[in-house]
Amino acid sequence: MEQSTREKELAKKKRYYYKHREELLEKKRVYNRENKEKVSAQRAEKITCSCGSIVRKAHIRRHEKSSKHQGLKTKKSKEDNKKTRRIRQVKELIGVFTAQGDTEKLNHYQVELETLLN
Ligand SMILES: [Zn+2]
């Protein structure tokens, strides 16, 4: 089968890696030893994922594949959809009560809209 340019590049990198494996690993060991503090600070760095979880930066890809992340993302998007629908409804109601001149109901829904948008 015909290899794409990307696949060829990857294969080339792989061959290079295996050819120079020992040398590369030694370089890495030396670097890590000489930059101990920097390396451990980088490894400890935490970020907030889009799902709301706090994750080590180095593990973000692994976390994104986890069921915890998948579950939270689904829950979050369901909540977001619900909120978006309610915002639309409230805006429609505001339009209706503006037309009717019902200030009491208008005020009520304007307060709700502000709460939803914050
Ligand atoms: Zn996540």
C-alpha cells in the first residue's frame, strides 16, 4: 500500500530513534539529572481541563481518554444545552411581556435572564 508523506516521516523518525536509542536515552538521563528541579516542576504542573477536573499537564492526553473526562464532558454539554434552551425561552417571554406591557412579569424574566447569563 502507498504510504502517505506523514507515514513516511513517522517511519523515518522511528528508524532514527531505534538506531540512536541508547545515545538518546543517555542524553535524556543526563538532561534530567542536570535539570532535576526544572523537570520535577514541569512534571508537577497542573491545569484545569475543559471538563473542570484538575490534571497534571503531562497527563492531559491520558485524562482526555478517561471515562471520568468523557462523563463530565457529556454532563456539561447537556447542562449547557439546557441553559441555552432556557435563555431562548426567557428571551421570547420578555418579548411577549414587553409587547403586552406587563412590567411585573417583564421584571421577573429580566432578572432570570441576567442570572442565566452570569
Ligand atoms: Zn477533562
